[in-house]
Amino acid sequence: MISAPEIEKTSVGFILEKEPTTSIYAGVVYLSELPSYDELFHKIFTKNQLCIIGPHITAHWKSRQLWVLEDGTPNFKYISETFGEAIGPVADCNGEEFCAHPKTTMKVEDFISYWRQYKEDGYPRDGQCLYLKDWHFTKYCYRVKSVIFKTPTVFIWNKIL
């Protein structure tokens, strides 16, 4: 079950420790399919194990279909047009205040403009590095008029307990 053929170590910065058929990237578990709740609980949740959810699990999500272009890059136009007026929390990853990245708020369309420019500039290390953090975009999904994603049942605690 644990494999990562879609992930290139150069694309995400992980170090390959084993062959792709049993991949663990620097302590990150790759889930090509969802395990049972018991396995997920004991091998991931109780160990606070970082994991990546594979694309087969999310392929049917509207967000995967609408927010990402065929080449795998973000669909900036769609995201900006659909959620542009929404306000999201943004962290400055190059700064530090009280042992955390300083945060502010920004319109999503302004963040997208920043991201586009950052990408065009070749992701400079000496410039500002912003991260749209913990944005509760579902408040704005009424504009899309559909469910953007469906949380896999194994991740819904109140349905499990």
C-alpha cells in the first residue's frame, strides 16, 4: 500500500530512503490508497506520522478538476475569479515572531497575484515567501455551487466514534 511512483524526490525535496515500491521519504508515508481505520489510527494517527495522500484518493474531487491545469500547475485564473474576494490568513515564511511565522490577512486575488509574480521571478530565496495558511475556503463555496471535496470517512472523527 505504501508507494510513491508519482513523487520525484527532486520535485518535493524528500530524500528517497527505500525503493519506490515501499517508499518512505525522510519519514513521510505515502498513501496510494486509504488503509482501514485501524491501520490508519495505529500507524499514522497515534504516531503523529506525516503522510501524503495519493492522487487516486482525490481524483474525483472538484477541486482537483477545477483548481489544477492539465500540466499540474494551479489554475490561477479559476481560483482568483472564484475566490478572489475572500480574505485568507497569510504567513510570511521568511519571518519569525514569537517562534512562529508572522501572519496577516490578504484577499485571495492579491495572494494569487503575488504567487504568479513569485513564480515568474523563479521563486527567489531572498524575496518574501508567503503561504495562504489554514484558509477556511468552504465558507466561500456557495459561488461554486457544488461540493469541492469529500473528506474520506476514515478522517471524519465524529462519524467514527
